[in-house]
Amino acid sequence: MEPDTLRRVTAADEKLPIKMLAGRLLVRIPDKDAERRSSGGILIPATAQISKRLVWAEVVALGQNVRSAEVGDRVLFSPEDRYEVEVGGSDYIMLRERDLHAVAASRIEASTGLYL
């Protein structure tokens, strides 16, 4: 693998040399997503159980076969499809590319994806 294609994880202002394999992604869920407010202003804690709610996270590292996302993108996935891992004292989630439901990035053109 060429040095410029090696993707790294940044944790606590330190570059950690982690080479992701195949179609795997390492993501971080922002702390602000732990709690949320309903449209009526009610604070909903992170521990509240909501059936089948998908979660947004930021991609911090990718395997060489991942095509649909890049480092820094936000991805949507089911919390049931995740594996948690600690790297350098920070918690991350390991996902498969096939478990992604959506990718949000500024480079993506605004479109509904529907053909009328």
C-alpha cells in the first residue's frame, strides 16, 4: 500500500497508526448526540430506549475497499450492527460498509435520489 493511501485515526491530538482492513469503518459518535430534545422541548437521555432508531457518526478511519464514504463524512447506521472498541483512551465503533444506511458529506450533490 502506498503511504498516501494509508488512513489514520486521530485521537487526543496524536496520530495512531491503525490500518483498517477490507470494508470496515471506524466511527465516532459525537457527544452531543448522547442527549436530544423532542420537538416539544422535552430532554430525552441517551439511555432512553427507542425501537429501531438509527444513529449518525463521524468516520475517522476506513479500510481500503470502502467506496461510499471518506474520512470526515457522517454516516447513518443501526446501533444494533455495531462493535465498540477503545483506541488511545477514546471510544470508537467498528462498522461494515454494508451496514451503512446513508452518507452525508458536502461533496455529495443535493438530490432526493428519486427518479420521476
